[in-house]
Amino acid sequence: MQRREFLFYTWKKLLYPALLLVLLFLGVRFLAEAWMHNGAERLLLWLGLGFVLLTLTGLWFRKQLGKLGNALYTRIPAKMLPFLHAARRLLDVAALLGLGAVLYAGWEKDPWLVLFFVIYLLGRTWNTFLAEERKRPQTLQADEPGA
């Protein structure tokens, strides 16, 4: 067995499960302590749970609306499709304007929360962009070496 295989085997069979168990233990301990005592930890716990629930609810609604949209899209005549695309673009712009208004109003009340939210949105956008780039087939350009 070579060194690399040994390290991979050790990581997979011993270190990774041990790390997961330690993290699970510490996470459960933190949640128990946060639940027992009032303070910043309990507030952080409630904010985290609220964030997770909102995210899961949003994902579920997005999935359901996607199914509904696909079902409607197949039944709409071809003449209406350009109007639907234009309406979608208008709704995208309206959503951005609404998000901007909400962020502005939130900035006046609590700039740190808005800053965290913007960083979260930028991270999601970046991950989406990277996922789309990975899916796109790689083609050589004419000015690249080897083309």
C-alpha cells in the first residue's frame, strides 16, 4: 500500500467518521446549552432555525412553482410564449427593484443584518454561476494554444 492510498484509507475509515462524531457531539452540546440558558446563544439558535426553515420553505415553493410552470408552459400556445418571456423579464426587474427597496429600508434599521444578507446572496449567485460554468461544455477558442 502506498502512502497516498494509506492516507486516503485512514481519512475515509478513521479520521472522517471521528471528525463527524466530534462535530455532532459538540453541535448537540451547544444546542442543549443554548436551549437551557437565555442569552446570545439562544437568540443565535432561534435565528439559525428561522433561517433554515425559511430557506427550506423557499426551496419547496420554488420546486412547486417550477412544476406548475412546466405544466402550464406545455399547454400554452406558441403565440403566447413571447409575451410570457417579456412578462418574466419584467417580473425579474420588478423583483430586483423590490429587493433593493427592502435592502434600503433594512439598511436604515440594521445595516449588519443587511450586509450579511447581501453577502449570502452574492455567495449563492457565485455558486450558481460556477455550477453553470461546470455544466457548460469546454470548447477551445481560436486564439488559445492548441486550437
